[in-house]
Amino acid sequence: MLAPNVHVTPTELISSLELSGEKELDEQIKKWILWDRNAATLKQVVDAVKEKDWEALRTRLCRYNFFATAGMRSGMRAGFDSINDLVTIEMAQGLSQYLQDVYPNVVKRESQGVVIGYDGRYNGKRFAQLIATVFLNTNFRVCLFGRMTPTPFVSFAVVHLKCLAGIAVTASHNPKSDNGFKVFWSNGAPINMPHDKNIQDAMMKRMEPLPSSWDLSVLDDHALLVDPFREVYPAYYEAMKKLLPYTFVETNECSQLRFVYTPLHGVGFQYVREAFYQARLKPLIPVVRQKDPDPEFPTTSFPDPIEGKDSLNLAIRKAEEEHCTIILANDPDADRLAVAELDPKGRWKVFNGNELGALLGWWALESYRTRTTKPNVPNCVMLASNVSSKILAAMARAEGFIFIETHVGFKWMANKALELQGLGRTVLFAFEQPIGYMFSLNVPDKDGINAACQVATMASFLRSTRNVTLIEKLREIYDTYGYHATICNSLTYDKPKAITQMFDKLRRFEDNLPGTYPKCILNGEFEVASVRDLTTGLDTSYPDRKARLPSIPSKQFITFTFNNGMTITFRASGSEPKLRYYSELFGLPEEKEWDEINDTLRRMTDAVITEFIQPSQYGLS
């Protein structure tokens, strides 16, 4: 049997193999062997054929990678369902063709073009170069960062350079085996409907790679290829500084507060260090073993600061050695931010995303009032996703600004914020529970670099002017606007069909009748006041029973609101085999029994999962 090497043509290789006899699978095997020029991934497919591992080949070759909430991500291996050279070229060819359809003017494509960046993951530079090659071959100006770059810089560069689109090669906080692509539209925001579907359609129509798409020699000396780093780097920090009132910068200069920082082996260190220098904060104290980019992520099994203390063990040890009370952590592409603070009893408090959203929402308004001569608070807007805490809504009622709720993801929040800005509103802040924060629209996406600078400046201001910690300020916020207790967790599953069956059961809860949902928990102690089903477009809280947010039939998403105000949302993750749930219960400012609110929320959440979801019946754990 012939081996896949340079002396054997793809056709000869195919003829030497004993295929499965299944028409669809064999067609996909032949396509892969004919199209793939990467020896490693080609060998994976050929070896699987030799071993007759038809199940694995069906999984890898008969399924496709699609754009989800966070872009396109998967494991790096052979297969149309994965991330590899071939899929990279297919994505780039699809995006290029779609942009040509939208922007038929050749001059526009040659003058504005696209920006491409990559972080520190395996194959990041290789994938970025393949994407650049496809776009250069279709006469686009290509701004390809010549070094590893945080994802927020790609979003910023799209706006600053007036590009038609941006592509960040990243899998954010996923495991080391993963990579992917995040695509930004010409407004700098992550792509949303209908662009994601249109790019996918264009990709599926042009799956066979052109021979020229593999030839990286086009990158050696091309008139349309530039490295935007020298222009984008100073411009980013200049825009960031405009969000910092001069009085806050003065406070930073005088403050003795220090911060331990970890990028979790990602790209963030040099960029956050520069942000601190520009804001006149004390120099970062890095976690040395995690300071430099390393695609192996050797000190953490899962480089995700959302996981809390598990990912911050080395940072906590470093902070204790340095007698430092605040830790900042970015995920590997530096678009998310985690924060921990030492409490008076010597325990580390890792703020969850909703708590940081409360602090930064307060700070965004405080900063706006400080840096603006005549603040117009009623014209200001803050946003949060529909699975995040409604603490900003409580602030809005008290302070007079506008609060907007959107679907999950900054592709919704950023595009909505840009729409509101176009209508003359001042957008101050947006956040979502998985520690993502956006200040202004310099970067129309979450930005962990700016967020780190804002948190450090806020902490310095509070310590210097009032000797108040972040923990104490959070309590003040809850005292003023009402305590908000939240729970965010997930159930895992093996069979996607089980999740569909579970959601179908929720929509046929009484005697299998369509349109009937659960009505109560704990033998009627708490009754369901309304149901919002954004899969079907139902919202029973309105007289017309129509949801005010757009329905997305392809996504499973149901929220139950109870008569005591508790809400719980269930949604199927777009990137992992998980059923995520988010519950919240809040009290009025005068209601100070916070432990009782926490206990009630836990009891109700457990009851909803047991009575509505019935995990054991659907194989959820």
C-alpha cells in the first residue's frame, strides 16, 4: 500500500486504499486526499482509512465547522470539523469571496483590505499566513501583524485603519489542542447575522482550495502586504488614555497600590505593561512562569481565568510573596479579565463576571462624569447580555441612564452599541458574565487590556481617596442599588440529541401538549410568572406574547421568571457539549438580608434543575 509522500500523486494514493464502501464517506475521503497538502493531516486521514476507523472518519469528514457565538473553534487535527491548513484556506476563500460580493469595487479592496492577527497558540502564525495568502491572491490589501497580537488589537485595527474586515487567529481560553478564527466586520465588531451565515455559505460553495492558496511565497514581497503594528500600537494607547480623566492619572502616579499580573502563558504581558505605563500605574508584578507566550500552557491544564482560583494558584502564591492584595489575569488572547483581591481575613476573593460588571459599570459612570464638562447621563447607555446580572438595570433606574439587554455575546452587544452611537447616544460600558468588558467603542468588543487598566485605576482611586477596597466598594454598590445574587454553572452531556429532547420536553411539559411550560417548583411554593423562549420567539410577560429580542431558531434558549423575581436561563453552549444555566435573585436597596437571598436562590436553582431539567433522564451530569 502506498504511503502519502511527494512521489505519489493523490489519485494514485486513493487508488491504493481500500475505502469504506459508503458513498458519502468515500467521497469525503477522496476530497481530503485530493485537497490537503499538509503531510501531517493527510497522514491522519490515510492512517484512519488503513485502520478502517470509519466512525472517526465520519465524525471528522462528514461534519463541518461552523461560526458559533465565539467564531469558529475546534481541535487542531485533520477533518472538515476541525481546525487545520485546509479548513483555514476554505474559511479564507469563503470570507474573501463574500467580501468581494459586498465590496465589488477593486480600489476599495486594494486600499482598505483586511487586518489579520494571531496569538501564541500552535500554528497561529501558519494559519494567519495562509489567510493572508488567500487575500493577497484576490487583490486585497493585507495588514498582517508580524508578531503575536491580542485579539482586541485586531478589532481596534479594523476601526483605526478603516479595513473591510479583521481576522484573529485564536481559540481564546480553550485548551492547548484548539485553535480557531474570530472575524470582525468593517465596523470593528464581531460578525453577526447575516454575515456569519453568508460567509459560511460562501465557504461551502468554494471548498476546494486553489493551488495558489498554498503558496506562501506571495508573502515574500507583495505591494499590498503591510505590517500595521507600528501604527496601531501607539494609536491604541492614545485612544485608551482619553478614557482616563487627568485627575485619575494623577492619583495613579501617587498611589502605592501594586498589582500581580498573569497572562496565563498568553500574549497579554507586554500590552498590559504598556497600558500601566501610559496610565502612570505602578509597574506590574508578573507571574514569571506564566509571563511569556507558550502554546503548551505548561502550568495550567485549562488556561481559562473564568475557572477562578484553579487558574490563579501561581498568581496567588506570587501575590502572597510580594504582600500584594490584588491580582489581575487575562486569558491567552487578552480579551477577558479576571480579578482577585485579598479580604481582611486573609482569604482571596475571586470576583465573578457579574460582580466585576457591577464595579466597572459604577466606574464607567464615575469616569464619564469626571472627564465630561457637562455630563448628559440620560443620553448615556450601558449594555449587558441576557444571561448576565441585571445590576446595570438597577443602576440605570437610580442614575437615569439607559440600560439595554441583548443576546449572548459581544457580536450582539457591540453591534447594538454601534447602532445606538449612530443615533447620538453615548455608550459607556458593556459586559457579559464570562468576564468580558467593553469601555467605549474604540474597541467594539471585549478588551481585557483596557479592562485591566480601568480596574487598576479604579482600585488606586478608591484606596487613595477613601481607603476603600474593591470588595468594600462592591458592598456599597449593592447597598445603594440592591443586592444581586447570581449562580452560573453548567451540565455536561454526551449526546446532543438529548439536549434537543430536553428542550422539547420543556415546551410540552403538561401531558405532552405543545406550548405548555412548567408552572411551579417545590410543590407550588414558587410559581412561574413568565417564560421567554428565544428559540421560538415567545415571551409571556407581554400581552402579545412576543419576545422583544430576536428569536434564533437554531439556538436553544429559555428563561423562566418566578413570582418572587428569580430568573433562570438555560441555553445550549455553541462551542462545548454543555447546558449552561444562569440564575439571579435580587433585593431592593432596603432589603439587607443578603444571606437569605443567597439561600433562596440556591434552593430555587436546585429545584428547577431537578424538576424541570431532570438531568438523570437526559444523561446530564
